[in-house]
Amino acid sequence: YLDKQSTCARTRQYGMQKLDQRYYSKEHSKPIFNRIKIMTIQNLFKYYCITEFYKIMKYRIPYTLFECIKISSRDTSNTVILTKKSNTFLHEAAKLWNTLHKRILSTDKGLETSLNHIKLTTKAIILQKQSNGLDDIWTQNNFQL
């Protein structure tokens, strides 16, 4: 505590530093996130779910997880048949995959789309959705894909 006094620059005399709420204002986080282009923790979870799910489908590693994924045989759109509703990675990632895979996969390449393209496209979609709405208020729409 005594060292703090020698390293701290003060504009008021010691003991006259009683500040109340009028000296502080909360800054909204949404403009900062949008300006720096960083994702919220909810959107980071979705981003990593989608990229990891794509890697499982493309490289079939780990194979035990790949065996649990059921790809629809009706079409070639890489739609995944959802497992029994649960709070597991595979169920959540499959739901996210089904909502986004047509927008992030190259139409001519399918699962041969590069991982870098998947990451860039997914991040762009999430950041665009995250910045929707009012400039300084977070809404549920900012976290839904």
C-alpha cells in the first residue's frame, strides 16, 4: 500500500478523492466489439463449433465422433440428421452446421472447401449478425444465426 503512493499520479490531495457516480459513466461494449471486430463469448462458441464440426466431417478425425454423424442421403447438400436432442457438442454443432453450411461451403467444392475459407466466411457471418440492431444495445438477435 505504501508503494502505491509513490507510483501513483494524483490530481487531488490524498484524502480529498471522494468521487461519486457523476464522475463515472459506463461505456457500452457493443461499439467496441464492432469497431475491433471481436466476437462475444456466445458467438465464439458457435464459431468454434462450426469449424471443429467441419474438420470432423472433412478429415474424419476423430473417427469415433465422425461415426456418430449421420449425413442425409436425400441430397448432396451435406445436411446432418440431428441426434436425439441433448446438450452435447455433436447436437449443438450439427444444429449450427445445418443453419450455415449452405452459406459457408463453396458450391462447386462442397467439403473440399478450404478450412481458411470456412473460418473467414463463418466469422464474417457472425460479426455481421452481431452488429445488427441498435448501436449500443445487445439483443437476442445478435446471438442467433
